[in-house]
Amino acid sequence: MTQQTGNQAVEQSADSILVTGAAGYIGGALLDHLASCHAHASVRSLDAFLYGNAPADTGQTDAIHIQWGDIRDRATVREAMTGIDSVVHLAAIVGDPACALLPDLAQAVNVDATALLLESARAAGVRRFVFASTCSVYGASGTEITEDSPLNPVSLYARTKIEAERLVLAADSAEMRTTVLRFATLSGLAPRLRFDLVANLLAARAARRMPISIQGGQNWRPFLHVADAAAAIVHMLAANDPSAGIFNVGAPGENYQLADLGRLIASLVPDTDLAISDDPTDHRSYHVNVDRFAATGFRPRWTLAAGLRELIDYLRHHPEIAIDDPHWSNIAWLQKSHHA
């Protein structure tokens, strides 16, 4: 069977796939994608539902089996890995504030559990292991960044992702190919909404006619729609000759300075009260080159503008959604649930 990824048809396999973190922001979008394009694949998802997601929220189908499980538990991981051909490892404590709030949990989930998954995957005869990392590993840079650029982490989150990347790359072998996908800053609608991501947050505030303020307007970010992040994972899984190594995953031409992001949102929501300062509170700044992943044939479907327009329209039609509800924010939910 074939499936269109971007503008290129790729051959789909009937592999058995394990997705960790399947109830998360990328995870929900990935399950939707797999349900539509992997009609004959068996997908097993594993999630601790840390952010309150119930299994019914994640779109279970006959081909997708959702189960609660903690990737820190050896017996759970060993059982989940049985009969699996490919692993997509998304589960993590995601974001700088969330990791700073719970550093021990971040280390245990982001690093130690990754080592356990790799060990179990090798023992189970898994053939492909795809790891979701982040362009946050680049920290702050004044030049265009490629996969070979020096890493400059400015947060615990980025440091844990670098540690996990090294484990994943060291586990690569002829028997199990491992791939690291460094995702750009994500945005857009997904089964699990997030309003703690910069583009989503600013667009949501504008849609609710709230003022938006940008600190560090000259700082750069690459952007990618969450649906394209899911499609990128499926694209990698579908490759007949799986590529190992590291790939920056973003959309060509979709690097923005934060000031221009604010102006884009203001153009989508006229009369937005927009304030921009060049004094950053977050010192991350990276302009990312995605040519290596584009050379594999992947083509994103979404632009940042189109994704934000969709999000703004969605919120206009759903006035009941409270964008400041902790459920939509990793850090706010963890503060609430851990009584921090």
C-alpha cells in the first residue's frame, strides 16, 4: 500500500509499532496519522496519562491498542515490546519549565527510561527505533544551524534530550537502526491541545482578544505543524532503507524571528494589542537548516500561517475552551498535580 507524505508517495509497511507517549501532543496526532495510513499495521501505544488524558481521548481503533504504562517500569516495558518491529519514543517530560520543576522525574523519564527502552528493544528484536528530540539542544546560536553544529543547551530539558540522543545513537546497529528527529518548535491543532507553546499561546490570546507580549523579538525559532511532525515520523517508519543518525525536522522557509511571529498573528487577528521587546527572558535562539531531512523526500503540508489560522478559527468556534486551563499546559498541569 502507498501513502502520500508531503508530495511524495512512500511504501507503507505492516510493521507492529510501539508508540510511547501516545497521549501527548505529537502522540495524539501520530495515532490519527497511523490510523489513516497504516490500515494493516498493529499499533500499540503506551502512556502514563500524566496530563490527565483518559484512553478514550486518544482515538483507539481496532488497529490501535492503547494501554496505561510507565516506561520506567522494566516489566511493563518488556511486555509492551513483545512482537514489536518498530518503536517511536515520544514519552518525556517536555519543556524547559516542566523539567526545571521536576528535575529528578525529568532525568528518570527522559534519560533513564530511554536506556531501558533501548535495552528492551534490542532484546525483543526491534528493527527500527525513532526518537523524538528537539531543536532546543542548540540553545543559542547566531548562525544557521545544521545537524553538525555544536550543541549549546541552556536548560535541563535540552540536556536530558542530548543525553538520550547519545544513548539512541550508540544503540544503532545493523539489527536495529536508530534515528533521532530534532523537531522544530511545534504548533497547531492536535487531539491534545497545548497552549504553552509560543505560537499557540500567542495565537490563542489574540483569538480571545487578549493583549500579546513578546520578549526577545530578535530571537529565532523554526516552526513545524504538529500534524507534519506526525507525518515525518510515519515517513521515517515507511522508508525501505531506514536512515540512521540525526535529522532536523522542520518546514523549509519557516524560521521566524519572534517579532515577526507576533506580526503574523496580528495580521490574522486585526486590532491585536501587540507589544514587542528585544530584551529576552528566554535566551534560546536558533535558525535551523532542514535540508538533510528534505533530501529524504519529506515535504510538510502546513505553513505556520495556515496552522495558526486554523487554530484561531477553531477557538472562535469554541468559546467554551478556557485557554488558561492547566490541562492545556505541561508546566501548569504538573504544578497542579504535584502541588508545587
